[in-house]
Amino acid sequence: MIGFCITAHKGPWGYIITMDVLAEHRRHGVGSVLLIEAERRLVEAGVREIGLETATDNSAAIAFWQKHGYRKSGVRKNYYPGGRDAFSMAKRLGAGEAAKAGQI
């Protein structure tokens, strides 16, 4: 296994709990493939908006999420152990996004 993505959903709301790719496989599209599949499955389950948190000091992760259409919606103070803050991020899946997510 080189990566994984864990999600949850309830009604139209989905959540990316965590996603990780082994360091030597990053920047090769693995995370994007995992995310597309996770979004496809969430759309199939009726989700129309997906949320997540990512560390405010993790510029690579922030860039990854923004590249895939996620936008910052706030800051959660002391979210991570050791007092690190997190950005709350979200992506709304409109009809076009939902169709695109279903194309994998």
C-alpha cells in the first residue's frame, strides 16, 4: 500500500478524515487519484459538500487541496497535538463537479 484516504458522510455532507501517501510516492499523482476516487464515492452517496482540516504550516498540503478546489473557511486553533492550528477547508460539489468526480 502506498496511500490511503479515509472519509465519512452524513446526508449531503462529507468529510475527509485523513489522506496520506508514502513520501517516496508523493508528487506523482497518487494523492490526486485517491482524492478523485474518494470524491466519486462521496458523490455517489449523495454528498454535495466536503470538508477537511489541514495544518496551517503545511504549505504543500494547502496547495494540494486548493489545486483540487478546496477553499479555506476558517482556522481551528490548537487542532493538532502540540497546539498546531488547522485550516478548515471545504469544497462544494455542484452538478459539474459531481459529474466530473464520477468519471474515474
